[in-house]
Amino acid sequence: MIVLLSCGSLGIISGSFFLKKAFSSTNEPELITDTARYSEIRHQLWSNNNQIKYFPDQIPSDAKNVRIAYSPGFLQGGSYFQIRLKQSPEKIQKLLSQYRNIAQRKYIGGSTNDHANLPNGVPTTFFYTSDSPAESFPVSYEILVLDAQDRGTPGFKWNHGNSHGVAINNSTSEIVYWTEQW
């Protein structure tokens, strides 16, 4: 009897876990804390290497507070890949100068919704690697769009597309590399 009750309870717990997984939102970021998965995602899972060619090949040895968010997308849902790390102020200043020179668009703080709704704006990204539930970058971040491709149809601008770039916080010496497809 006790064995049957134990097995029944295990079945209910297991079943509810699988149902929760089956019906959970696929738009939630998969926040990865194991930085060893960075290379796997960068080199194997993210199929369009043109969108991530500016990402570091490996996590720099001097990087601190590394955060990775990755979502492969599902059906017609979008996908994204983002890595946030802290480096020396000198390295961040050099990267900021480098990416400012090649950026197509520049924004201060905000999120993809804010940027896309500006005159001549383009979609960017949400702050998936934030330490808080906030979706927007604080005004201390400069968001530099390196490329954005509208793959929508007439009348449905930006319905499909992709964008990639960096967000840099000079005051905290942080950089966020990001790419999105939708």
C-alpha cells in the first residue's frame, strides 16, 4: 500500500513537472550560469555567424560577472543570444570607441520597443542579462546597433528581421553583446 501511494505521488509530481514544462512560456530567457556553455552556443547552436562575428571567440580570462542569456526560439518565436561581462575600464573604453565608429544607430538606455518606436528607429534587444527583472537598459548604457535587417513585408515593417550590436556601460566597465532574430 505504501509503495503504491509513493509511486502514485511520484507520478503526480513528475506529471505536473512535465506539464509545467510543456505549457511554460518559450519567451522566457534561459539564463545560463555555466559559462562553459558559451562556446557551445556561440559555435554550434547559433546558426548565423555573421550576427555574432564580433562576439568574443571565448570568454576573456579577465572578464568578471559573466552573464549569458540564450533562447533558441520556438516555431515562429524569436531567438536571442546575449553575453554580459565586466572588463577593465581601459578595455571597455577601447571597445566603446571601436563600436561607436561602426554603429548604424546609437541609443541611450531603453529597450527594443523604445528604439523601434523612435523616428527611423530599429528594433534592438531587451536587457535579458540584467540583475533585475527590468527589461530596459538603464540610461548608463549606450546601445550601439551594428546591423539591423527588416525582413517584413510591405505594411508589416519589422514583422520579421534581425539585429545585433553591443550595449556598453562605461561607468561600470560592462559590455553586453547581443543578437536577436524574430
